[in-house]
Amino acid sequence: MSSGTPAPFRLPEGFIATTPPTAAKAPPRPGEARLRTLAAATLMPGFTGTRMPGWIADALAAGVGSVCIYGTNLASPAQLATLAAQLRAASPTVLLALDEEGGDVTRLHYLTGSNQPGNAVLGRIDDTAATEASAAAIAAELVALGFNLNLAPDADVNSTAANPVIGVRSFGADAALVARHTAAFTSGLQRAGVAACAKHFPGHGGTATDSHLALPTIAVDAHTLRTRELVPFAAAIAAGTASIMTSHIMVPVLDAENPATFSRAILQDLLRGELGFTGAVITDALDMAGASAITGIQAAAVRALAAGADLLCLGSETSAERYAGILGAIIDAVYAGDLQAARLRDAARRVAVLGAAYRPRAAGSPVPAAITAGAVPDAAAITAAFDVGPAARAWLADPAAPLLIQVDSEANPAVGHVPWGPASAGAAGTLKHADPSAKIALVGRGLDPDHRIWQIADGLRADARTLIVVECGWPRGGADLVTFGASRTVSRALVGLLAPGPAGMPGRDRDTL
């Protein structure tokens, strides 16, 4: 490292400075401005960060159809209210959307866990009035913040216990039960002024692969599809659902070449033609591997529109560059003849109709009490929905002091990093310095045979500890007690059951294994 004043930089003798040529801007093509407006109307970007980016403000000004908020956009309730108000001020009519299923998948309560029990618990209770009331309560929160589109309910029939992405997001494994609760949830949202979106058409419940990570296949015959997968969607349509979301899955019995999101046979012939749906078709996020891992998201966007989708969910990490690339790809596809202008106009029209039907109330506007009144399940109703086996009943009857140990369990991408289980209620303990006579409940979720909870359980049983294993997800075999959900409300009910009184009060050690 030298010291002192550096010598001034001089150009070599004879050097002639030149300005690099600027690429000539291509003249606008005939009708391009109108096509840009139509294309923007079909897009639903997300964004990173907790403040409205400038490019989102520009997109809103240019007529983007929808903006979706994700859990990663939240820092606090006050911040969310400010962000929603900024977005709504930038576009008073835009479809402001999010995934608020209640239960494990929550965006409003991403930082704490949902205050609703969730679909699987509601299905176990099997009171459609309670399901409708739960949806209305969710809608009341959304309306107060300016949201007018909820990407819920999940209408999948969870027929595969090992399903890695649906599970407790489903109302159950019985098509008729799922159908009546899908209809009730839809009614609860829409009577309160929030558009519903039944998902994931034509049914993601029979898969064993997560479409966030790969392209699943549901290998069913036509009869099974129509008597199981399609039944809840038919019920949602009969209940007047404003929108339906596609799934990135292969359904060979309907289309052996194209995933549902890109299949005219599924979106046009089946959904529009056979089932008679006239609302808006919304794609699942196109940044998911099941949609765009092979082709890229720009091609996926064009394919989805061409197949019959109307509003394209672009994903949580949409950037200004990605948004501009998708917008340009749609316009180019029209000029190239890969996407009919009439199809683009139809998609934009359906999005506009949806927005007009669910105009947002002024921020802070309450939903009429007559709409939100109902019996949202209390702790007693929730615990009554648990599956409590003989070992768990014996454990509950044991007078020993309880110790609740939460074993870390990875959530699927749809859930994200939301607090769950006893830890979310401040009641998770640790084996360090624990009373050797304490009875232990090991709590996890997604308990596949290779989950480490089983090794921990074997070790404790070898030490003659009184023990049960609790599954906070969909039952996969082996657990002594199953809660069918892990929302904050369900977790508090679980703590109240396992450790009533001071032992289960918040404030205990929050460590997890």
C-alpha cells in the first residue's frame, strides 16, 4: 500500500474517445400498447421485501390484474396494514390476494400461527356452519385490510396419506365431506365480500409428490376422477365460487401430454364445458418446478393463457426483470401466433369481471355482524376432533407431570416457516434437567417412517420413560395421538389437553429438539 497523492490518470497518446453505439429502439408494433395493457391484466406478481417496490407501483399504474402477498412480506401486523394500504392506494380496484386457508397455511398470521383450526380439523368436526363461520371470520380480517381475493379453500380430497403438500389442508379423505365443507367455506368468504378460489383443480389430493419440487402424476381412471377428485369442485361451482386454481399435475386419463395448468382438455373441455364454470381460472404459482422447471416461466405463462387460464400467479420472488420478461413474452406470443389475441382479451375480461364483483371496502370497514356470526370451534370442539389412541388415553390418565417435547419437522413450501405445536403456545420443554418421573409427549408432524422422532422415542422407551408420540399433521401410522393440524389455535388446544393448568401455560422453555 502506497501513501501520498496518486498521479492523475492520463489517456495514452493518440487515444480517441468514442461513445458506444446505442441500439435503436424498435418502433412499436401495431396494437402493442393495447396488448401490453391486456397482458398486464392477466398477471399476479408477488415481490420480495416488506415495502411496496417501485416496480410494483408502476405495474399497478399500468393495470396489473392482481398482486399477491406472501408470508415473507410480513414483519408485523402494523407493517402488513401499512403495506396493504400502500398497495390499495396505488390501485383502488386491483385484486389484492393472498393464501389465507386458515390452519397450517396462513399469511395474515405467518409470524404467530393461524387463529383458525384449519380444514382437516373442520372436516373432523363436520359442522358446515362452523366451517362457514371460520371462513367468514377470515374474510372479516381480509376485508379490514383491503384484500378482496383469497386463494382458498383447498378443495382437494386427501386420498393419499403420504401426500407431502396437501394433507391437513384438505377437509378429509371422503369426497362428499370435502364437497360440503368446500361449499360452506366458499359461502363464508363470499358473503363477507372476499372472492374465493377453490384449488387445486382437478385435484391434488391423490399425489405423493409436491408440485413445488417436481411434476406429480395422479394415475386414476375416469370413474375415480369424477366420483372423487371432481366432486368438491362441482360443489364449489354450485356454491358460486368466483375463481378456481389450477394444479401443476399430470392427469393422464384427461390429457397424457400436458399438466393441468397447460391443458385445454382440462381447463376448457372439462372445467368450462362439462362442469360449466364461468368464473376466473387462476394458476398455481408458475415459479413452481411442476410448472416451469423445464420450459422456464415465460413459456409457462404463454402456455397457461393459451390453455384457458385467466390470471397467472407468478410466485413470491417475482422481480421487476422477471415481470417484464413475462409481459414481453405474452405480447410476442400474440404476434407470433402462439397465443390468440381473442384468448388474451377473454382472460383480461374475466379478471376484470372478478374485480368488479368483489370491489374492496374502504380500509378498516367492518363486515356486518350478521355475516360473521357463527360458532367458530372452541378448544373443546377441537380436541374432540383429535384421534386419541389407547396409549394416549392411558398417558392422559397417568398423574405424572407432563413434559412436551417438540421435534423439529420440516414444513412443505406452501406452509413455510410458521410457528406451530407446543412451541407456538410457549409450552415446549426440553429433556435437560427434566424430572425423570415426568411423562413425555414427543410432538412432530409429517411423521414418515424415517422421521427422527421414532429414534428419539425408541431411546426414551429403552430408558423406561412413559411416552406418547403426537402427530400434528395427517396420520401416517404409528402416532398415539393425531391433531390433524398445527395452527396456533389447534396447538393451544393440544397443550390444554396434554398439560392442563400451570404446566401448559405459556412461558415455559421454548427449546425444540
